[in-house]
Amino acid sequence: MELPVFSLIQVQDFLICAARVATLMGVLPVFSGGQVPNKVRVGLALTFALLIFPVVTTFLPARILGLWELALLVSKEAILGLMVGFVARLIFTAVEFAGTVVGFQMGFAAANVFDPQNQHQISLLGEFENIIAILIFLALNIHYLFLRAIVYSYKILPPGKLDFSGGAVPFLMNLAGHMFVLSVKFSAPILAVLLISSLALGLMARVFPQLNVFLLSYPLNIGLAFLIIGVTLDVLVVMLGREFHAMGEQFIHLLRVL
């Protein structure tokens, strides 16, 4: 059986297509973690590139490019994929940061665990919140949104049209600022209860000087924090779901300003 012969322009266009798809898959939450073997990630990227390539062929260059021109175009496609993935990573960063702040206030400042997804030490509550965000991400099928975003991105921003002189940089800076706002929203109920608990313990220490407030504060703050986490878990799911579904509009806006 003879193998199919691919023309040089087909190989060139596939490399351009694979650059955008592979970089986006490389930073896609859940699948980009260190717990996923590199062979699996490469296989997924190539598989999606092969599936998407026939659909986006009309948006790819119809002529043979020079070596430097091809390298520049592939670099632009890789940068675009990284920027789209960066938008999604901000939500997980906000959740992780909120969990870290809550854990510090609970007394878990020294309780760190190794996060296999991001390959670094993270607080215990930060890892707990991160796992919840991942489960919600998969339960809502948000990873399908990235596949639709890849195909739709070629309609809005064909290869070689990347331009940073527009509003892309201010838009990303606004998203980064929004990340801190999300962190405050995620952690606000727990921090408010812990603040009230600290004030109550302070008043008790003034009224009953013989009371060991320092020893009492640890189990009390931990118990209250876990209680509020359980009570507000539905609110966290709703907030994360709203933010995940809003990523579609953020992707479209980012592509239009590039």
C-alpha cells in the first residue's frame, strides 16, 4: 500500500495550524498539568490539529513561504495560542490565590503540599480550591469551548494578522486586575467570619485574662472556616460557572483587538 504524498504547501500549512493548536493545548487547564505525560499532550495536540486542519485550510496561506517568513508566522501563531490560554489560567490563579489567603488566615500558613499540575508548592486550601475549580471546569464541559475557540479564531484572526498595537495589552491587564477582584469575592465570606471570630476572641481575652485565646483560636478558626466553605460551596460553583462561561466572550474580544 502506497502512503499518501503530501505537497510542500500542505506540510507548511499544517505546521502553521499545529503551532496555534499545540500552544493552546499546552496551556489548557487540566491537560497542561505536570500529571499529564508529555507524550499524551503531544498526541492530543497533533490529533486536534489533524481534525481542525481540513476545516481551516481556506484561512491558511496559499503560497510557499520563505524560511524566515514561515518561522515568524509560526511564532505569531504560538504567541496567540499562549494568550488565549492565559485568559483561562487567570481564573484558576484567582481561585488558588483566594485559597492561599484563606489558608493563611485559618492557621495553615505552613501546611503546603506539592501541586502536580503546576509543579510547585501550594497551600493546602489553595490546592483544595484548585481541585474544585478543575472539577467544575470539566463538569460544565468548558474544555469544549477551547476547541470551538480554535476554529472560530481563524475566522476572526487569520494567520499572520496578529497585531499588538491595538487594545490587546490593556485588555489583558484588565483581566489580570479582574483576577484579584475574583480572589476577593471567593475569599470574602470566609475572611469576614474569621475577622468576626478574631474580634470576639479579642474581647473575651480582655474580659477573661486567664483564658488562653491563642490556643483556642486555632481549632475555632479552622472549624468556622470549613463550615463557611461548606455553606458557600454552591455560591462558589455559581460564580465559577459564570466566569467560565464568560470566557467565550473574552476570547472573541481578545481576537478582535489583536
